[in-house]
Amino acid sequence: MRARLLACSVAALGILAGMPPGARAAPVVRYYLALGDSLSQGVQPSTGGASLETNQGYPNQLFALESRGIPNLVLVKLGCPGDTTSSMLTGRGNAKNARLSHCDRRGGSQLSAALLFLREHHAPGEVPLVTVDIGANDIDGCADVPASQLGPCVSAGETSIGKNLPRILKPIRKAAPRGTRLAGMTLYDPELAQYFSASSSQRALAAASVAILKQVNDELSGGDSKAGFRTADVAGAFDTYDSTDMVSFDGQSIPVNVARVCSWTWNCTPPPSGPNIHANKNGYAVIANAFAKVVGRLR
């Protein structure tokens, strides 16, 4: 008799809560928040050469991996193509790209929009993952300056990264709910595609770019570590620093780091689709796997 009364009471509570007897509560939605520049939006060139956002970027592919452990995971991409560390922080300096890509800048910048989102979803475990890729656009324009200005240009970009990255990452860590895994990434080197250039100065840039990018990546990984972020070793996954080992590519023997860039980005692709510095679908998969390695499997 007591058991029957208890069952009736449980059923009555379910009805009072608006649930039919035997119904289960819907699973709580969880969020993966992807932040950064064009890589975080999966940008790739169209057949006509226009850079367009796709659903093949590393966040999409990382989401597919991680949603196996969290079936109710939702991907939220707030990254803005063209953003530098400065424009991500302040919302100034990337207005045209932000307008064309309909970037979410609630509060004035991508960072402000991200912090608003995290404060709106602050329950423990509600945002199990945040990834950030930023910094490439701080130095990207240096490839086009005269050789005499390359050093000062890169130095200015590194200074910008060193100053702005902590001001981006630390507020994100503070606003993220308890248990959130936070990860940034190092960069691959699209300038290695200049290995095939007919211009000796461009080939020299390709050779010099490896050491330059190593400095930039050290700045990024150091900033990640100080802010409590893990770092996905994308540079390592692309064999960026290995100019010695030779592999066969398209009928010739070339350095492995050049082969990786040609295989996993559009920067060795002839017009009209290329050259384009963005990763292709396979390249984005490499980046996603680099993140998965440091993030681990979410549950």
C-alpha cells in the first residue's frame, strides 16, 4: 500500500511539473564556443577565388569528435575573419570583414560578445569547451612588405600579440563556467608555398618564415600557458619547423614542411581558387585533431 502511495505521489509531482507520467527531462544543452579569426569559421576559397566561410573548419570537425561524448553539444562560432588580437579585443580595425561576415560584436567586440555568452551560460559544465585561434593576422601583412621592413613588421606584430593576448584570454578564463576546457593553438606557415616561386626574394622569404613563425608561436604558446589555456600544436602537426626531411610530392622531392602546406592549404593552388592561405578540409581536420589531442574527450 505504501509503495502504491509513493508511486502515485511521484506521478502527481510529474504532472504538477508539467511532465506526463514516465516522461524524462530533456537533456541539458551544452556548448562548444569557438573564437578567433577566419580559421575558426572554416574559411576556404570558392572556385572563383572568393574566401567564404564553410562548415568544414576545425571547430566543425572538432565538434563532430566531441559530440560523441556529449550528444546534446551545440557549436557556437563567434570568430571573425580578419580579426587581429587588437580588433578581437577592441572591435576596431576590422570593420569591413566584420560587416561582410556578419560578425557578432555584441558589446563592441568579438571578446565582448564571447564574455556575454559565457555569462549567459555560466552553470558548471554548461560550456565544456572554448577554443581560440588568433594572432595570424597580426603578422600576415608582413609577407608583402619590402625585405628591409620585414623585421620591424614582425616585431610590431609580436608586440601586439604579447600585449593583447593576455587581455583576451584571462577574461575568457574568468568568465567561463567551472570545468571548461580552454585551448589556443600555434600557427602553420602558409609562406612556405613560396618555395616554388620564380622570385628569389620570395624563396628567401619562405626560408626565413620558419624561424619567424617559431618566434610568433612561442609568443602564442607562452601566452596560453600564462592564462591557463592548453595549446594545440598545429605547427608541429604541419611539420612546420622541419625543412630538412624530404618527401615526394607531385613528382619531385621537397621539404616535408612545404609538402604539408601544399597538401593541407590552398596556398600552392593555382588561380582562380588559389593561392589562398587558408586550410582545406583535410588541413582543418589536422587542426581539429591537434586540438582533440590536448583537449581530450569530453564527457
